[in-house]
Amino acid sequence: MKVVISGASGKMGVEIKKLIAADSSMQYLGGFGLKENPTEKVVSDPTALPKGASVVIDFSSPDSMMAIAEWCEKNKVPLVSGTTGIQEEHKKFLKKISQNIPVLWAPNTSVGVNFLKKLLAQLQIPEGFDIQITEYHHSQKKDKPSGTAILLEDALKNKNKITEPTLSIRGGGIFGIHRIDLMAGEETISIEHNALSRAVFAKGALTAARWLTQKPPGLYSMEDVL
């Protein structure tokens, strides 16, 4: 599997490259980013990317995601994106290009978080419980709430159970903690997912990439992969 990484110089891009280097069945073909880096085969113009990619994995910004998505559609290359902070216009664009190529967008590519989403959707929450989502991330993360928190919000909103706005906490080097507290007058229940390293997201993205290369055009999610 020949992989192009969008956001190749970022923290997630570096983590994905480490995993690719350790797996003889995969090859890092090149990267796309805001700044060129010949040593890491990173270009700032998508048209300069090498030919022959099996898949593009994108962890960048909404604008960069749009640029690489256009390149993917033009070159018929599947796209896996974990970029967060995207708006409705970006989602509509991904849906449009998914008519021509396989596209998978996920605000969180870890197995555990997507299991948590399914768990929340299945919970029968008793009346009388206030529900609070709290999410913690490193100090450089810009979007509030996180894409993962929004994913969990949606799972609860579909059950008409969300009662308090999400609390977003930024500090240090936290990879990602998402906690759901159910609070009644005499008891509380807490459910928490804690990412112990960025590798969990990188592994999930590569699993999704392998899966997506075998699929026809369409818009997919991590739930489809699982």
C-alpha cells in the first residue's frame, strides 16, 4: 500500500510515517503540507505529488483537506481524513467527491472512541440524570469542542438526552481524554476514553486506509470499518 500523507510534517503525519516505516507491506510515497521539505518528500503543491498512490491519509487543516481532496478526486485516489474543525461546506464537498472516489472522514480514528459512540447510542439512560461531556486536549488544539466531543454529542442528542454544553479543556500535551458524566441526586456514573499516545489514531487511520482501498466510491465512517 503506497501512502501519501497530507499534513506529513505535523504530529499525526510523523506518527503515521513511523508505523509505515515499521511495516514492509506499506510505503510512504510522499507528503503534502504548507511548507516544502525535500528531505521528507513533502511538497506544498498537490500537483507535484508522485504518481501511483494507493491512498491519501489526511490530518491537516480544513483548507488543506479541501486542496488534497480535489487532487484525490482528479487522480482517482481514495481519501481517509481525520481533520477536525471542518464546517458544513467541507462535509458537502466530501460528499460530492465521494460519488467518484471512496472517502472516509472521521473526527477520531481510534477503535475505542468509535466503540464508545456505539455504546452511548445503545444506552437506555434513566430519567433524572444530568449529562456532561468533558474533553481534554493539548494546548495547541484549536477547535472547541473537539470533533470527537461533537461525535459523542450527536450520539446523545439522537436520544434527546444531552443536558449540559460540552466543557473543552486545553493544556499540556494531553493526547485526548473524553469523559461522559451522568449525574443524579444520589449517584453518578462516569464513562471515559483516554488516548495514551497518538499511535492509537495513526493505527486506526492505517486500518481505515487498508479497508478503504477495497471499496467502491462512497462516503464512509470508522463505524463502517469496524
